[in-house]
Amino acid sequence: MSASASAALLSTPLNALHLELGARMVPFAGYSMPVQYPDGLIAEHKHTRSAAGLFDVSHMGQLRLVGPDAAAAFETLMPVDVIDLAVGKQRYGLLLNDDGGILDDLMFFRVSQDELFVIVNGACKVADIAHIQARIGTRCQVEPMPSHGLLALQGPQAVTALSRLAPGVEKLVFMTGGNFDVKGIPCFITRSGYTGEDGFEISVAGDQAQALARLLLAQPEVKPIGLGARNSLRLEAGLCLYGSDLDTTTTPPEAGLNWAIQKVRRTGGARAGGFPGAEKVLAQIDNPATLPRKRVGLIAQERIPVREQVEICTPDGKAIGATTSGLLGPTIDKPIAMAYVEPAFAAIGTRLNAMVRGKPVPVEVVTMPFVAPNYFRG
């Protein structure tokens, strides 16, 4: 990356550490971020699957929603049960526009009856915060946390490494969290992540983020991991990347995210509807035959990577969709991809072709995730 290109980019609190560790830096979501370290993407991916990888995700947006009406207000923006989420628990959510399209996907945590902690995607955070402020800013305090860093420690040995520094974190289960002291550094820790592995996300004051990262990297199980491996891990886990697999034209049912819409918000539920695009989204859930497209997982039958934006066709050449993510999955050692296709061709086992540089590569629709999750549920 040239000096002129990097000059316009923002830096996370760990920027100097990334450079010290030999990271290759690239522009991402307006930040200069590490795409990989000297070990390389494949080694970083496999290390995270077998031990523990430390990711800098400080480019993501963190904010607090505070006030007795915060949960009810936030629920008006999403087709998700916010009001009933218990204190100490976390949930996946979807900000929708008035046409049912996804503005962003996010995580939110119930800190207390009167406070939510929210993490949004880095590329969307400015628009998200403006949207939330405009829609519910009169009902609760919307407090961005730009001075905070965010680290993710992911992998089957993450709990061993972190519990050595912060006794008690091992008692957390998937999608729970709380305040912890990590060798004198105050942190807010949730047992969650976006790799399909057991692990933690750690919110910390920006001026203490580097000290925390050095403590974690000093543990024998932990190595630094870049954005490249983060992308391959989340794709193997069947998780969507906003901007690639989701955007403002995608509805939750098209993306296969009905699991994120609790019964209480669906047709016949106690608090059905009442969110942007509710009529369209609920109609698609109630009658899947109306869906114009569906997200599917694909495995290529030849050892040829199928990248994003590759046309998907029937065996007789009819174009029926396109990929949104794709690569050679390092864990399963096969070319994998996500795509949106016409629903008639979305059944598991359907044989299709991906048009890679004009040549058909046979692919099969498969169940996701490509690699089984390893979440700790107690």
C-alpha cells in the first residue's frame, strides 16, 4: 500500500503492533488493516481451527443504547426479539430498510434492563449510527464508542489462553458475557465471534488495546491472524459477510436468516411486525414460494476455486444466479462458495455449473455450514 493511499486511511489502536509483527496491511472499511502476517493465510486459518487466533476487529462500530425505553425502541428497527433478551445475553440482529432490505447485520448484548451494547460492521457504522439516532434518538441515548478497541480471540484453545489471564471467563457459554479484569485491564468480554469456533470478543479502551493484545499474544496457544483468514473461516462457517452476501437489496428470508427472527415477531406472535419492511418480510416467511431467490452453499466438483460474482447456470446453460463469496476452503480442502439462485434450483444435491472464466465448473448445492461449528454451549 502506497504512502498516499495509507495517508487517507484510519488506524486502529493496534496499528503499530501489526507493523511490528510484519503484517501486510490493506485498506478495509476505511482503515489500514492486516490481511495476513508472515505465516500466511492458510497457516493462520489452520492455527485458528486447532489452537487460538487473535484478530483486530477495532474497525467495527461499538455503541451503547441507554434508557428505560432502549430495548423497545431498538426492537422497532429489527425483526428480532430485543425486549425479552435476558440481562447478560447476546443476540444476532438485522437492521432493515423500509423495503425489508438489510442495512446491516449486528450483535447486541443486554447489559441491564436500561442498557444495550451493540456492535455493527465497520463499513456501515457511520450510516448505522445516523440511522439509529434518527429513528430512536428521542427514545434513548445513542452513545457511539469511537475510542474503544475490539479484539477477537477465536479457536478451541481460546478459553485456555484467556482464562489464564482472566479467571472466570471459562464459565461463560456461547452468547453470554460480562465485565472482566484481564491482568489489570478492564474489559467487556462476550463468548462469541464470527469464525464458527469457540472464542471471545473483547471490548477494551483504545489506549489499553495494545497492552491487552501483547498479553494475549504472549500465551503459547495464540498467534495473530489477519483479515484473509477471518474471511475463509467465516465462509467455512456459512456466515454472511455484509457487502458481499448481504446488502440493502437482500431480505432476511432470501438470505436464509429466518432463524434470526424469533416467533414473537412473526405472524401470529405476541409482537408480530412493527419493523421496517415487515409486510414484505413476513409474507416471504409465510409463503416461501414468493421468494425471488435464495442463498445456497456450493461445493465445486473439480479443484477449481469459484470466486465471488461468478454466474451460476443450469446444466443446459440457463443463468439462474451468481456467487457472492468463494474460495478454496482450507479446512475441508475443497472449493466452496455462497450464491443466490432461483428457488427452484436451491434444493440440496442440485447439480449446477459455475461459469469460471467462461468455462463451466460443476458445482453441487450443499448444506451449510461447510465446517461444523464448535460453539461452547455448556
